[in-house]
Amino acid sequence: MKKLTKTSTHSSPKKKVNVSILKPSKIKIFIILALVSVAGFLLFKIYSKNQVSNFKNKIIPEAVKKIVNDSKTKVAIENIKETNGVIEFDLKLGADDKAQKYTSYITKDGKILFTSGVKLDSLSTTQSPSQAPAKKLTCADLPKSEKSSLVAFVVSQCPYGVQMQRVFKKAIEEIPAISSFLKVKYIGSVENNKITAMHGDEEAQENLRQICIREEQKDKYWSYVSCYMQEGKSDGCLTTSGVNSTQLKACVDDVSRGIKYAKADFDLANKFSVSGSPALLLNEKQTVSEFDFGGRVPNAIKEIVCCGSNEKPEFCSQDISKDEVAVSFSKTDEASSAGDSAAGCGN
């Protein structure tokens, strides 16, 4: 009888499942990278916050002070942010109820300040003819007169209107004969026999005061304005410039005098759609940009006057200052630094 031999049977081996298990060293690396990322993000946030704070509290105020170099004008800086490689912010000049607001820009090194700018991507790619850039005027384009008359429209508390008055003053100091070619008029309106202005009643009353001095005490006008543009203090300047205060009050209070003079200014401004301070009108025929003739400087004013005359006055051959002057109230006429002289105040 054969001996039976027990045969071993083997079941099929089970299929192995590959389970990836992170080694402890890899877990540590992952945690470190995550912590570094979080730390980097937090540091960036802190840096950005500090950078905004530095611009708000130091860099921008110092830059603005160089342009608006007086202590009377209230300055507010708001909504600071980085955009398109520069720092954008809202700049407010003046008291809250009559502040002029500008969307302004400053380079990151704090060396170049733009009080306003144009966002090109917001402009239509196809402009109508009325939207096309204005052609730069030449001397030949300007209307002529036997004796030219150049009017500067301003308001008394617009920093750039004061700047234009200072430009006129400097031109007169260098060539006194040009005085009879230059006039300063004002922008505003009259409602119920009461004068109004873009920056409120205080400015409106100062406009009226300057208008009355111009009309009834002409020889005191530039003396008074030269004083007023230093600190914006009327009472002291009336005394130092020798204005007859009794006569001035009578003019301001008399509707048939002060308000009548003011309304004539406003009607002329409205006729030529002038709403911004400063603006120039030549020979009561055409508005002119000083920047077509050299900028907001005395020599540009002389050039416009001469271009508007049929027979050029003798002073036309004389070169005068091409330097910028201070913006707003300032005890000195000289600009403390180059700024955005093209700016203005508008309704």
C-alpha cells in the first residue's frame, strides 16, 4: 500500500497596497516652508503698513509743504495706496467746508510730486474732435489790439490763483510799464445781491474787498494784494497798504458799487466759460494758456501781452524772469521747489 504524501497548498499571495508615508524629516520641511510663507506674508503686510504710514506722516507732508509753503492753508492727506509704480493719494487744501480736492501722485523715492494726473486707461480710445488735445498756440494765433489787455481770472484763496497774482506782481516789478496792460478779475456769482465764491463766504468777501480796492483805490491794489498773498491776513494789510477803510466799507456795503463791479467780472468770465482759477483772457476775445508761452512765469505774461499788440511796446525786447514763483500764501515770492504749476482750482 502506497504511503500517501501530504501536499502543501499555497494560496495566491495578496496584492500589495502602496501607501506613501511621509518620513518625519519631510514633515519637518513641510512645516518649516509653511511657517516661512506665513512669516513672509506677515512681514510684507507689516512693511506695506509701515510704508503707507511713512508716506502719510513724513514723505508726502514734507513734499506738499515745499509747494504750499505757508502755515495758514489746511492740508489733509487721505486714501494712500500704491498704483502703477507710484503712490496715489487724495490731497485736500483748505478748510473742510471749502477744501479743494486733488487726486495726486508721488514717486516712491519721494522726489517728484504731481498734484494731479490723468489716468490714460480711463480715456476713450476714440476721442471726438472736441476731446482731442488742444493745439499749442503761437504768437501768430493770438488776437491783436492797438493796446493789448491781458486779464487773469482768479479767486483770492485758490493757491494757484494767488500764484498767478504773484506772477503778475513780479512782471510789474521788473517792467513797470506792463502794469497798464494787465488786469485781475474774479470768478463767482451774485445771488440775491450777495456775492458767492467757490471756497465759501470768507473767500467771497475777500474777492469783493479786492474788487472794491481795484475799482476805487486803484493805486493801492497791488500794495494790498502783495501784502495779502504773504499770509492771507486782510486787516493788517489794509493798514500797511494805506487803503481808506471807510471808503472800502462803503463800496463793499453798497450794492450799486461793490456788487455791481463784481457782477461785471462774473459776466465776463461766464461769457468765455471761465470757471477755473487761474485763467487768462487776451483782448476780451480769446482764452490763452500761459504754458504755450513758457509757463506760469513773468516772461510768459510779457510774451502774451506783446503777441496781442499790433505795435509791440518797447519792453517786448526785454527778457524778464522765467523762474517759477511760490504757490498759495508765502512770505517769499520764490518757489521753494519745482511743483505742478499747471494746477488750478475749479468749480
